[in-house]
Amino acid sequence: MGKSSIHIMPVKSGSESHNQRLQNLNYVREDLSHLNSSFILAPIAETRKDIETRYQESTGQKMQAKQTPIREGVLLIDEKHSVDDLKRVAVKLEERFGIRTIQAYAHKDEGHWNKETGIWKPNHHAHMVFDWTDKDTGKSLKLKREDLAEVQTLVAETLGLERGHASTKKHIESREYKVLKVEEEIKKAFKLQNGLPDAFKVIETAKETEKTIKPLKHEKNALEMDNAMLRANKNFLTDKNESLREENKKLELEKQNKNQMRR
């Protein structure tokens, strides 16, 4: 039995773009994207406007821009889970806490390649986007610490997974970030369009190339030594020629002086 956890935070501006695969991601295998599943009840922008309207009607004030009425939960799932399981989680969250799910995505195309073995390590997880407000007033729901702990239990039981410990700090978002950073560094180092797969190919090619280059390096070093000796000999001969020219000048000058004296 796998472990369950859900990490809830204010929704990010690029949530829909990421979740709906509207952008290219280095840690996503497009050949596995057909395994993903999702449901969308309402766009985030439209939901935000509806919440702001309810809030203003109930309070007589505009909602501040810094408020976070829409939140996103990232949760661990197994290979067997699909959007149908997320729908069951959504129903129970709304029944128990009034948390309404407007979007949900089960992602099975993310992961990373093991640097040593070259084996793909999948990162099965899901994203659930919530309207985190009272359906009448538009005010944010106030969940206590024990309520959030119960959310963790509810998610685990609904998905049939072992509940993760509250002290566990490793969650999906940090794993995604680390994988992305590794991929970026590899792309920079090898100047590649793709990440790890191409990097492994480059490394193997480099190893084979090194075998060919090694004897050439020795030959190059020998040639450089020969060239250094030739340059040294050339400098010696140049100096010798200069010395001989000076001697010839002196002899020519003495000869001219002797001829003048005879006259």
C-alpha cells in the first residue's frame, strides 16, 4: 500500500497551463500523457469573479487582491488511481468541510530518469483546484489545524492509501521543483533541447570519442615538443646569422680602411 499526502497552497497563475499540458515541460513524457485524466467544472478566472461578486454582495466591500480564495492541493496517488477517485475525494471534501473542487487532474506522465541506471522513475500525483470560500458569503473557509489533519485522513481513506505522517516535509511540489532544476542544469551543461535521455547519449558518445582522442592527444603532445625544438633551433640559427653579419660588417670596414691607407 502506497502512502498518501496532500499539500494545499494558494493557486498559482500558471496552474491551468501546467495541469492541462499547455506548455512544454522537461520532466513530462508526452508518450505517457494519454494516461492522464481530468475534469473541469469551471475556469479559475471565472470562479474568482464569481467569488468576488458574492463577497462584495455579502460584505459591501471589494475583495482585496492579496486574498487567496482559490487554492490548489497536490496529492500522491498510485498508478491505479484516476479522475474517478478524485471525484470521490471532491464529494467527501465538500460534504465534510464545504470545500468545492472546480478542477482535478491525475498526472501519470511526470517523473525523472535515474542517472545511474537510465530507468524512468514515475511521479504519480494529482492536482485538485478548490473554491476555498463559503458558498453564500464568498469569505474564505477557516479550517483549523485539526481540520487540515482530518483532510489528510479523508484523502488517504478515500484513495485506499496509508496516511502520511504530519512531520513529513517532502511533498510533490518540492520533488517536481528538484527534478526541474536538475533537468535545467543538465540542459545547460550539455546544451540540449531535452533533458536526461539526451544527456546519457552525450555521455556515452563522449566516452567513445575519448577512446579515439586519447592516442591523438599523445601524438599532439609529441608534435608540440618537436615544434618547440624546431623553434629553439630556428632562434639559435637566427642569432648565429646575425652574429655572422656583424662580423662581416667589421671585416668589410677593416678592408675599406686598409685600401684607403694604401692610397
